[in-house]
Amino acid sequence: MPGEAARLKVLVLCGRSPRHLYVANALCRAGDVQAIVQETGSEFSWKKLLRQLRPDNFSRKAWRWLRDRRRYTGGGEAKFFFGDQPPRLDRPELVREVPHINHPDVVALARELQPDLIAVFGTSLIRGELLTTGRLGIANLHGGLSPEYRGADCTFWALYNGEPEKVGCTLHWIDAGIDTGGLIAHVSPEVRPDDDELRLFWRAVQTSAQVYAELLRRLAAGERFGQVQPHKGRLYQVKQRGLRHERVVDRRLAQGLLRGLDLGVRVCWYPAAGSRS
């Protein structure tokens, strides 16, 4: 259409779960996605195997595997994001698989495609040369409100801390830290009385997918975003979450932690200094 802003050239780096496919589809509708890179985790190394077999790591991973099998039984995530349809990418022909996200092939692809933006959701930590790619930079969708909730299982920890109003996602620029880059937007979902951790997290991602798509359109129109995070906040790690923490959250939800709240969708954008947004 005359006068319509050109669509951004985008390289998507994402996971393979239904939520990741859902977000990738939203980005494909909003931008000119050149490729979708997914990591398979298939690259073998003795160092990695020995680290995983250490007693502390092995027991923690076994507990997390058992917990997640219980939580994800029945395909709830797929039904939440795709209804009765099987989870799938709208553009499967764009998929490139790599053993890990920092593989040299990903850097080579980024150099070849020269995307305006690299859009990330659900990959392992990005390091090294890949951080220097993308004309505008590398944006990430993180499942917590940074800086207060950085790292893993942030919806869970917000509930554990009795702060359901701080459940949400952050769009931010990626730097060398963990969820520490410049803020683009905070996205908080509607909170319903009968929600649990997973439904809150999924709804936060579902809402954030539309905001992520809006970001592509606004960047294409010349708007710029990014503000320094105001403080260090707190980094939550996978190993911190145990059975006693699970019981605390279960008890608080049963006692009505989410009842009586009036929390609809909330989106806060962080325009760059001097931006015309």
C-alpha cells in the first residue's frame, strides 16, 4: 500500500515448543522473516556429558524432568496456543536447525542475510560473535519482568513471592548479561482467579507475541526503543526451585492469592531517549 512502512528483515531464533512456534508465527505475520533457526541440542561433547552426570546436576535435572512430565501431561500448552490444531509453523520452509544457538553456522547465516533485527525467544544464552549481528540489534522475549525477575521460572517466583501483579514478560535488547539489556517493553497479562503458574505464563507469552509483532511494525516505522534497566534486580536459577518452593506456591494459590485482583493486560513501552515514539 502507498505510504506503508517497509517490513523489517528479521532472523528469528527460537525454541521448538508450542509457545515458541506461536511467537514465531506472530513475527512472520509482522515482518519479513528470512529464516527461523532452532537449536536441536544434539551436539555431543564429553565435557558436557560429564557435567550433566555430576550427582548434583543429575538429581536436579531428574527432578525437573519428573516435575515437567507431570505439568505438561495432556498437551495443555499445545491446546492453549493452537486449540484443536496441531502446533506448527506457518513458514516451515524457513527452518534451519543447528546443534546450539552460538554455532558458527548461525553467525554465518546472520552475516549472509544481513537482517535488520534478530528476534529471539526460547534459546540458550547467546554469546560471542553473534552478539554483534543485526542492524538494529538483537531483541529477546524473556518470561519475567526484568530487572526484578531475571533468569528462569520467573512466573513461579513472582507467585512464590506473593507478587502476582509482577507476572509478565520483558522485551529487551540482548547484551552479554542474562536478561540485562535495554528495556523495550514490559507486558503483563490478565490475571484470573482460577489461574495456575502455567496458564499465567502461557497467557503472558500469548499477549507478548502481539506486542513483539507490534515492535516489528513500530521499528519499521522509525520508532526506537531501549532504556537502561534501573537496577540489577534478581537472577533466578533453575537449581533454586525445589519441592518446598512448589508447596508454598500451591498453598498460596489454594488460599486465594489470585482472588479479588483486578489485573487486566498492561503494556509499558520504553522509548529510547530522543525517540519520536
